[in-house]
Amino acid sequence: MHAPIAAPPASAEKILNGAGAAAILAAGVGAFLLGVFAVAADKSAAIKSLMNFWKPTGALSGETTIAVVIWLLVWAILDARWRNRTVGLARIKTAALVLLALGLLLTFPPLGDLL
Amino acid sequence: MEITTRSLWTLIHGMGFGALYLLGCSGALVELYRRYSTRSDPPATARDDRFLGVYLIAMAAMAWLAVLTGSYVIYPWYRAAPPAGLHSLGAFPRSLLLSQVSTSGWHSLGMEWKEHIAWLAPISITMAAAVALQYGRNLRSHPQLRSAVLGFVWVSLLAAGVAGFFGAMINKNAPVEGGNTIQLMHGE
């Protein structure tokens, strides 16, 4: 009995990387903004009050809602611009991973307190 | 054997969505690495693509359900302020933790970190699911894209792990209790 033969993947030239690049860069932006909003609301009473979209959850409701909305908007905009293009993925990947790492670090309260 | 509705929601959030997500993460990492590695043999099939797509969508659903139930169902009970003059803080976990030096760190570090870092998981895994669905086995032809997706999935595992650890420890020190009591079994 023979194993099913997989269809060969189309060549890299035919498969544009723009949509993937848009997705990873937008996710990096979303992660970074989450960290920025967490620190900003912790540092400023005015921002904390502004982020208080739903009182029982407090500022967390606004921080996460705004970060998620901007992430999705950035994703949609980048996707519309890059969908049919091949972009320089190495730089975009580096930028996305740096933004992700910064977002991760900014959520750590002792680091946020140092800023 | 009884359980309160708040405890039940905490179980659904942590042991249901959160723990399932953590379990799923290791599987996703293995599959993303194995199937789309340029050295993988045999190459992924269309059926493999469909399976991984459904798997990652289910993980994204788990991650969103975990953060949404955590932030909008359990967190309000956790952070509710006790009325002035109340001596027993058992129904107010945040205040209970902050009332003692030996437990205050579980809130000031644990909850403050957990409530934010957890949101990195749904963002990362939603992106991973979208890329896997869009590119399928062609992800093999884009090593930069594949390694970026893997990086995000690793961070989502870390984020879920931190959130899960602190969630368990906080609930151990100041459990979210209250609401109606559900009787699960009659004792002997």
C-alpha cells in the first residue's frame, strides 16, 4: 500500500510573503502597545481613568481593548497594502520580534516601575 | 461536595481554557517545527494543513476565552473593594492579599503581571493560526515567516505559563469564592 503523495508546494516566488509579514508585524505592534498602555496607566492617574472603559475590570478593560483594536486595524491596513507584494521579511521579522520582546518586558511590573 | 459559582468560573477559566491552551501549545510548537521544517520528510499534506489549521483555531479560541473570562468574569470579583469596616476579607481576594506583607507580592507582582501578559497569548496564536491557514505547507518556502511564527508561539507559551502559575498561586492564597452554591454530591 502506498502512502498518499503530497502535492508539491508552489515555489516561493509564486507565494507572496506580504500577507504573512503584515500579520507578524501587526502582532508585534499589538504586543508592544499592550505593554505601553499597561505602563502608561500605571504611571498616570489621568490615563488610568481614561482607560477605565468598564468599572468592574478597571483600566485593564481600556488597555486591552485599545491594544486589540489597534492591532486589528494595523493588521488590516498592512494586509491591504502588502497582500499582493513580496516584502523584505528579514527586517520586518526582526522588528516584529523586537516589538514582541519589548511588549513582554513592559508587562513585567518591576521593569515598568523603573521607567 | 459543593462548589460555588465563582469557584466554578475560576475552574473553567484556569483548568479549562488556560490549562488546555498550555497543553495545546507544546503540540503546536512540535507540529509547526516538524511539518514545516525544510528538512521534514515526508512533506506535509493538504490533510496535515487542515488539521493544523483547525488545531490552531481551537487554540486561539481557548486563548481568547481564557483572557475574556479572566478579565471580565473573574477579575471583577477578585478586585472588588470591601465595604468600610469589614473585618473578614475572605470574599475580597485582592484586599486580602494586600492586607499582609507575606502575601501582598502575589497581587503587586503576580496579578499585575498576569493580567497583562496573558493577553499576549491570544494575539500571538491568532496570528499564528492566520499565517498557518493562509500559507499551509507553503510555509516551508518561507523560513523567515515560519521562524517568526514559532517565536510568537514560544512567547504565547511563556505568557500562558506565567499567567497560569500566578493564577494558581493567587487562588491558593486568596481564592475567589462566593455566589450560589452548587451541590455536586451528597456526602456519606
